[in-house]
Amino acid sequence: MADDGWMMAILNIVSEVKAAYFELIKPIAEKYSLLLEGKAVSNAPFIGNITIDWNSAHEPSPISPFNLESRAWLVFSRAVQAAFGPDVITTPSAMTGNTGVSSSSGQVASLNPLCVNQIRVFM
């Protein structure tokens, strides 16, 4: 699972992150004869325990629909065009921070406007 190239992504679930951290910390516990979360990862005697405090872990926010077959996306993209002009293209994006998830529908739309004044094509 975890190797030297593992990186946490905004869509990783809590169990994946915990497993990766466990694998990163395990060699330290082995080297210094420590328990890891109360479990033996090396031979006794043990001189202590490493406890990972997860404080308030949150699962990733749900992914809202973002294609023209979705009524929610169609309404949202047309509302953006009504506010900013017909030439505006609404594109999906991933927002970090797990904000706005209290929506009862589980569909959250956060607006992050970006203005592109000139598009250049490089060949």
C-alpha cells in the first residue's frame, strides 16, 4: 500500500490515509522496540507505544454531478452564465477543505471564478 511514492489526495478515504500513515510509522516502531497503536510490530521487550491521534478525520466530500445530463449541473451552469455572460464556460473542479457538505442533497457547488482574457494555442 504505502511506499516511498505515496501521496495523499483529496479523494482518499480516511482508512487509506490511516493505513498509509501506519506503514510510514511502522519502521520507526520496529527500530526502537515500540508498540504501534498498542500492537506489536517487533519483538519484545517493548519500551513504549506510539499512538496516532486522528482528532477529527473526515471522509471526502461527495462528488456532485457535472455533466449536461444532470439537471443540477445544467441549472448551476446556466445560472453562472446568467450572472457572468453567455460566453462563460462552467467547468467542474475539486475544492479542498471539505466545506459546504451540510447540503441535504449531498450535491455541493462551490463557485471559484476564473477569468481568461486571451487563449493562446501553442503548437
